[in-house]
Amino acid sequence: MKTLIHLLLTHDNNGLLKHYLASKEYENIVQLAYLFHQGMSDTSKFDAFQKLATKLVENKNLPAALIAQIKTNDTLSFFTPALQLQDNFKKTDHLQRNTLHYLLAGNQQIENTVPFNYLRSMMLFGSNDTLRDALCQRNSENLTPIEVYLLSNQNFTALPPHELTALLAIIEIEYKQQTVDPINYMPIIKSVSKLCTSQIKVMNVELQRLLLIAVYFSKPVKEVVNNVTQ
């Protein structure tokens, strides 16, 4: 880290790139994390640190361990330009999870609303076929990112209207590319039932997550409620 900080202070971008390329992957993660925290701590320097991180990723393969770190709006915002390079949104780790799997699963340490509107904008208005492809990738448990959201995201606060509209649009984008696998319905039901019980959530037709499950799997809401409360 001393070398990285020295190169940053002396504005030696060429030396920084050489240092990054010569470093091991676990060191790259630490280096990128440092740039992220510097960018987030001073908004006036956000763009500079973001461009620098993007340049480093562009010149070396995306570190697989970075995929699991994209869990919040801030990490997504900072690393979006890097993820848009070289099909990085589609790259997966040892669990066959891409960045969308981790982002939609949520961060258990902080309550964070998934930025569905931001994602939809990139999918609809950008030349982002890679992001749309990532939406349909299945992890080692046969789950798409949307299914991971339904199954494991612990934030049951109802989505704001604009985020809910965006999520429904994203589901529609997935529908157009592949069919929903009905085998994932019951695992999601069982998981949501456990999460609701642990959080003492009332499981009825007013719970937005159950409505979303009904929409995603094209089932009556009452059927979903009956299944989750059994």
C-alpha cells in the first residue's frame, strides 16, 4: 500500500499501472478498495479515482474476488465503467455468481435498496447486451439474479414506486430472453418463509415480496400466501 499511496501522491499514473499489473490478485483487490474509499470520501475527486480504477481493470482481467464486493449502490456506481468493459458484468466467481447476483442478494450489514431503476436505465438506454445477458445467468444453485433477490434479500421494506416499476420492467426483460424455471419456486417460498419468521413479518397479500413472487412465477397471490404460511 505504501507504494500505491506514493504513486498516487506523485501523480505517477504510469508507475501506478505497472505496480498494479505486477501485483497479485489479492493485492489488486486491496488497491481497488483503496481507490473506491478515496473516491467516496471526497466527491470532488470521485471521477478521478473512478477513471483510475477503470483504467487499472481495463489493463488486467477483472479480479474474481471483486465480483462479490458489488453489494451496494456505492460500489456499483463506482465500478460501473469497469464492469461495462470486456463483458465484465457476465464474469462469474467460483460459485458461478456474477455482480448482479451479489448486488440483488443485498448487503446484510446495511439496509440498502437495490438500484433497480439504475439497472433498468443501463439495460434499456445503453448498448448493454452484456448486462442483459448477466440478468439471465444462473449460479451454482440454478438461480438467476432476480431469483436470488426474491430468495435471499433480507430487506423487506416495500420498494419505492419508481424502483418497483423498474424491477417489473427488468423481470419483463428477463422473460423476453428465457423462461422461468418453476423448480425454483418452492426453494424461494421456503427461504422467504424463514426470513419473514425471523424478522416477525406478517405474511399476507400486503407483503410486497410475495406479490413479486406471484408476478415472477405467474401465480395467484393467494396461492403464494398459502404456500409461504404452510
